[in-house]
Amino acid sequence: MYGYFSAQLGLLLFIAPAILLGLWAQFRIKSTYAAAQRMGAPLSGAAAARHILDSAGLTSVGIEHVPGHLSDHYDPRQRVLRLSPEVYQSRSLAAVGIAAHEAGHAIQHARSYAPLVVRNLAVPVAGIGSNIGPMLALFGLIMASPTLLLGGIVLFSGVVAFQLVNLPVEFDASARAKHELVELGIVPAGNMSYVNKVLNAAALTYVAATLQSVLTLAYYLIRFTHMQGSDE
């Protein structure tokens, strides 16, 4: 039991900067989203997404209303945008900004945007690595087993690779969203500051998640190196 808490505490302290950044990002999302929600837009989130998709020639991409708070996402397998209630029906700058971001992912998919292709291929590996990698690494630390720890490192490396390739995907989707909103006249250029703040805050959460993954992997590698050194 002591070994378990020792390993967990060491990891927690090591990744503390990423955790603090993540908390700050969540605070920024809530505050910027609340401000942008109070600013009206000429279209609802669903209508804005439809306009962007149709303008890009993606009339076959569907838009669905799904439950949940900010559960918005693009499903590349079904080729459909799924928008949460507040985004789907709200005529606010927050809603059209988020909807446009998801439409940006659909455009990436249609244009075979390379980082998105790589990210989609990495999803199964990242799923396995995120579930098994940390557990295996923790057992390796508790049992002082370099073999188990190395196995955890290898599996978790897939998660880090996924996070790293996901950053340009999210940044590019936001850039496409900002461009389309102004280009199609959905949001006046003078009001884009509200949209920019919402999308930038959302991007910060991905940066924090990536930093946490990188620091976690670095912690495992350092412990593995020390473990190897003590065995010599």
C-alpha cells in the first residue's frame, strides 16, 4: 500500500503544472463561454454549421441534436455533427463558434487533412494505451519491475503520440471555423473577439491534456532509468 501511494504521489507532484494549467483552462472556458453566450448571433449553432458545411460542398454531412453539456463532436464514421442542446438551438456567438469548430473537423475529414487521418488511425492504439499503460506502469513501480514499467511506457507512448498529433487537428479546426464565420458573414469581424476567446480557451484544454501526458511519460522514463541504474 505504501508503494502505491508513493508512486501516485510522485506522479501527481511531477504533473502538477499540467493539472494547474488544465484547471485554469476550465475556468477560462466557463467564463468566456458565459460571456459569448450573452452575445447574439444571426443564426443558431445548427444553422451556422449547416451553412458552413453546405458552402464547403458537404451537403451529405448530417447534423444531430444530442443530450449533454458541451457534448459537441464530429463523428467521422457516420459523417455527422452532433451538437449539444445549448449549441444546436442557441443564437449566440458561443454556439456558432463551437458549431463552426465541429464543422471544421468535417471539412478536414472531407479534405483528407493529414493530421486528422493520422489521429483517426491512432485512436484504437491510444484507447488501449490510456487504459492499460498507466496501470501496467504503476504495477511496475510498486513491484520494482523494470519489465512491467517498460511495458507501461511503451503502451502509454501511444497516448502521447495521439495527443501530440491531436493538437494541430484542433488548432486547424478552430482556424477554419474563424475563417468561415467571417467569410460567410455569420459573425461580423468586430464580434469575433468573443468567438476567438471561446475557441482559444478550448484549445488550451488540449494543450493542458497534452502536457499532462508528456509529463506523465517523462516521469515513467525517469523512474525506469533510476530503476535500471539501481540494478547495475
